[in-house]
Amino acid sequence: MKFASEFRQGKLAQGLLSKIRGASKRPARFMEFCGGHTVTIFRYGIRQALPETIMMLSGPGCPICVTANADLDKAIALARIPGLIIATFGDAIRVPGSYTSLQVARAEGADVRIVYSTLDALRIAEENPGRKVVFLGIGFETTAPTIAASVLQAKEDGLANYSVLSLHKLCPPVIKALLDSGEVALDGFICPGHVSAITGSKAWEFIARDYGISCVVAGFEPLDVLQSVDMLVAQVERGEPMVEIAYRRGVQPEGNTEALRLMDEVFEPCSAEWRGMGTIPDSGLRLKDDYRRFDAEKVFEIDPGPTREPSGCICGEILQGLKTPHDCPLFGEACTPEEPVGPCMVSSEGSCSTYYRYGGGGIER
Amino acid sequence: MSDRILLAHGSGGTLAHRLVEERFVKPLLNPVLSKLDDAAVVDFAGRLAFTTDSYVVNPIFFPGGDIGRLAICGTTNDLAMSGARPVYLSLSFIIEEGFLLTDIDRIISSIRETTEEAEVKIVTGDTKVVDRGSADKVYINTAGIGVVPEGVSLSGRNAQPGDKVLLSGPIGDHGIAVMSKREGLDFSTKVESDCAPLCEMVAAMIAASPKIHCLRDPTRGGLATTLNELASQSNVRIVIEEERIPVRDEVLAACEMLGFDPLYVANEGKLVALVPASDAERVLAAMRKSKYGKEAVLIGEVKEGSSRVVMKTSLGTSRLIDMLTGDLLPRIC
Amino acid sequence: MCVAVPALVKSIEGSLARVEIGGIVREVSLRLTPEARVGDYVIVHTGYAINVLDQAEGEETLRLFEEIARMADGER
């Protein structure tokens, strides 16, 4: 077993699809929270293969799509400090802040380097002892432990020129905020598989228990996603919302305890601002005081200037499944894939972006 | 004497002359170039194709090629995609002060090999040296002219419903080979760039069928972007089948690790041909017989419709294939 | 989403491992998965193994899919 092509077999997908078609009687609305699932769903044309009883909605996509202008402004202000090196995942450099983006700052002379891993960022810090290196810590629970590990590594190696701008986001609090903010027309969540590899499936129990919405943790191969839909349909038909795992090879109920321990060692929860959704308590992570010398916000005087927040964005309601992109006054006018405003347009797999490019979901029937 | 390029190498004085004569002209010698006049004067008959391109790549030496081979393949391939047989090239260097002379020699030797393989001649050239920091190591520009055979008319506007879509081999090799050596990303892989001159294969294809409608090399932006260009230029719908598109395992693995879709990864030695169904088998056979088309496959067909590319997935569903927006950057999400 | 791929652990040195992902080789950190052993498959995200994949569960899931596919065939 190589854990890849086995889970893409067309023949087995057909079996799962016909099981879903046979079982799905009640109309149901499912949201895939994670942009990775959206990619799989689009790449394999899964939406059009599902019966008409099932409606799939795309969630907020990714941690970078939901990073607020104020936070991106901080990253850009840091990038403009002479001599400083910003190390970042590639996703972050295109996303606009209030006035500009990291890629524009780079064009203006900032030293912004794209890396695949914090391991590469640590190497840059080692190789440039005379310069400060700031890693942009963006990511959900999947990524946060890797950033925590880099901070611990820097501490052990005595790397004094490495720090992290922590813009991490946590998934359960934002789902809770979405569900608390009013009427939500959802019957089930496909929960993010790689976030759950760290947090465990237990992180989602409140959704089923407190809100009566079904949850299935899924992997990212097409068969994983189909299996999760099949399990959600079964729950909806039985009328018994619970948390199940459709990715048992990669996710345990209790998660990765070592990763959780490292995350807890370095970070503590804080309130965080989400693009298009506002400030949500305990939905972010900041470095604990013991690690303040690795906290870019403490190490540097960051002056990003006044934040400009776009008004009129309805991404929050789109994510709740209450509105479609066409209901938004900004859609296609002030907000386009080239100059996105809300997370659903920033993410190339977000609802708004796909509506814009394909006129309604990327589906050709 | 220094083993590096000095600003004086670009001054027009004796150092400059020596550089040009010994390191550029001597290895690339031919009767036109050896005259060293201000312009190359050549005899020419027939319909002329003319193109130019500039080459910047990081790193300049990568698995399976280098900036020199790229500069010859890129321009001769652009000529070949118009159906032309490439004949003459120009070769211009912009070199950063401090560049190693041995690296110049490596590049020129690779250029020489590639021009011999593509059967083209460098007939004119230029060299400039800029201050350290004003350029990144070396940039090359090549312009080329070629002859278009009688009766051949290729254009991205010529696609017709019913045409078959042929692809000369696995996609994404160049992009992944180059990416594997970038700072901050490095991983080891046996994938080599597919960088290759395609003019011999194109000549064989045209000999097999003069009725070929379009040829295009899917370089930056990859196969997806090229097919979108063709669909939009000809205002047709192109339908391809995912399972027929060859991608090497290693390329696929690197793409999954970095969050890429191989459909958008660059190629430098592949072509896409849109060919009337009646001639598709013959053209495919000609491709498979040539050195750089052994893995050529039919991947789909052209249909009535408007400017769209649709891919049938392995699940039997279809999805729209968009153009690449922005740069291809490694992503975590 | 979080881009992550399954990778085979080929060798381990301290908290670093050489892993193979479909023919490409890269160094990854095992800091989050100290229990990983040579021969295990791990999920790699941004250069870190974030979990060890469970071979038996993977096989069990595939067996289930095959059974579903057989049943679907039978109904047709």
C-alpha cells in the first residue's frame, strides 16, 4: 500500500456513488470546511456526480484566505524593515492587505523568500547570522505544531535571529462562531482530515452534540471524500448526528498528542480577526511569554498604519450557506479574483472565485 | 588573468574582442558568423517565419539542461510551431560582472550541441556586461528565422470541431526539474528537464500530414494554459481525458507535495497538435518515431462550442480547466 | 486545506528522516512523530511528518470500498 493511487480508483468510486444515490432520500446541505476537499471535489467533478438531493457548499477554504487585512499589513510592515528577511509559504505573497501585498513589497525591494518548510527558514537564519529572519506563521492546527517545532529548534540551537509572526487560526472556534451567528442551513460538515490528524476527531464533537449537525472527518483522495458523503447521508437519513472518521488510516479520535503538546508548549489561544467574518474569541494562537524573544510582534516595532477594511463583504453569510455570491454587492465589481476582497474570492477554490470564473460552481453538466 | 567576467569584457576593447572570438565565435564557427560584420547577410528563399525570446532561469544549470540549451530550444521550437524549419539564430548575452568564464564555456558548449542537433546556425550576436547586482548571473536573448514549407499553414485559429488533440509526451518535467533545485525547496529527484529541439519531429509530422491545423508548445502555464489559448483563438471547446494524459510518478509526487496541478507545470520539449481525425493516426505514428515523441499520445478532441477546455476525470465526470492565474508557487493550503 | 502527502520513511537520523514520496526524496522532521520507524508511511506537511499512517486501517477501508463496489455491481 502506498496510500495514494489506491484511493483514486474509478471503479470503487462508482460503487460509492451508486450507494450514495440509493441511500439519499432527504435533501441535505453539506459543507466541506477545508479548501483541500474543495480541490478534490472540483478536480474529480464530484459535485455533478452526486444525486440532486445533495448540495455541497464550500467553506472558508484555507488559513491564508481568512487572514485579515490588519494581519497582512503587519507582515508587509515587517517586510519593509531594512535588512530583514521574510520567509513565508508561497500562498501568502499574493493576498492583499489594506493597500498592498507581499509580492508588491518584494518588487519594491523587500527580501521576501518563499520556503516549503520552517526547516528551510531555520536554514536561512543560520546562513545569515547578521540578519533577522521572520517566518510568517500562517496555518490551521495542521501547520501550527510545525511552527512550534521550529521555535523550539531555534531555542535549542541558540538561533537568536529567528522569530515568528503568529497569525495562526484555529478551526473549531470559527465553526462555532459560524453556527452561533444565526440561522445556518447545514445538515453536515466534512471535517478537515489533516487538521484532525493533529486535533483528533474529538475536536468536532460539539458540532454534533450542541448543534445537531453531522460530522465526518475525511481524507483528500476522491474515495475519501465520497466515503464521507456516504457516511453523512447515512447519518442524515437515520436522523442521528454524530462524529465519524472516514480517514481512519490518518486520523485517531485523540489526535497527535505529541504535536498538541508542542503546540501548547509554545502557543496560547488568543482572539483573532478573520477576513470577512470579524473577530472571533480564542480562534488564534500567539506565542507564550516564555517564548517572547521568538515573537516578531515583541521583537520588532511594527507600525502597519491604519487598516482599511472592505465594507459590504458577505462572505460570512455565504459560508453559513445563507447567501450565494450573486447576492453580494461587491461580487464581480469591487471583488474579483485579481483583486479579491473576501476569503471566498481570495481562495481560488472559494465559492466566489469559482462562481466568478465559471458562472456558478465550475460544473458543466 | 581573472577567471571571471569583468566589466572590461563589455567595453569593446581588446578584452571584449578576445572574449567574443575565443569563447563565442570559435566554438560556434560558421562562414556567416566568422565574418564578424555588423549584420549577418544570408541568402534566403521562401516564406519566412521570425521570432524572438529572452531566457532567464534560476538555476542556470538544472537537471537535463541549462540556460544555453533552453535559449536554442525555445526559439527553434517557436519557429517549428509555425511549421517552419529553423535556419538562422541570433545570440545575445547580458552577463553580470563576476560571472565565471568556465560557466560561459559550459553554456556555449551546450548551445553548440543544441544548434547542431537542431541544424540551425548562429549568424550574429552581442555581449553586454553589467555591474554586479544589476543582473542575475546571465540572461540570453535569441531571435530566429525559419522557412515555412509550401502549403503549410499552422495557426492557433485553425482548430476545427472533430480535430484530435495529440500530446508528444509526459507533462511537467521541466518545471519540476528546475523547482527541485530552487533555494528553500530542494528535494532530490531523478526528473530531468525535457528541454529539447522539436523541429525534427515537426518536420516528420508535416511530412505525414500537411493538414495539421495547430501546433503549440506548452511552456510556461503548462498544458492547461496552452489548450485554453487554442480553444479561445479558434473559439472551440476542447475535451481531454485525464487518464490519457501522461505524467511521470515523480512529477506527480512533487506536484502533490508542493500543491501544484501538473496541468499547469512548464514543459520545454513537448508539443500539442490539433489534427483532423482522418490524419491523426498517421501524425501520431510520425511523432512516436522521432526522438522526442516516443511517448506521444492522443488525449482528446475538439468539439463545437465556445472557448472552453473540459477534462473528463477518472471518475467519469467532467470539469472545466482554467488558465493559470498568477505564478505557480508552492502552497501549503 | 493543508497540503500533505504520504511518504515512506527510508532512514532516520536523530529527529530527521529521509523520506520517499513517489520517487522523490526529501528530508523531513520527525519532531511531531517520534514514534515513526523506518518502513512506516507518514503524512508529510511542510517538511514535518504530522502523523504515522495506519496500514491495517488503510487496507480495511479499501476492503470496504471493494465490497461496496461489488454490491453496487450486483444491483445493476
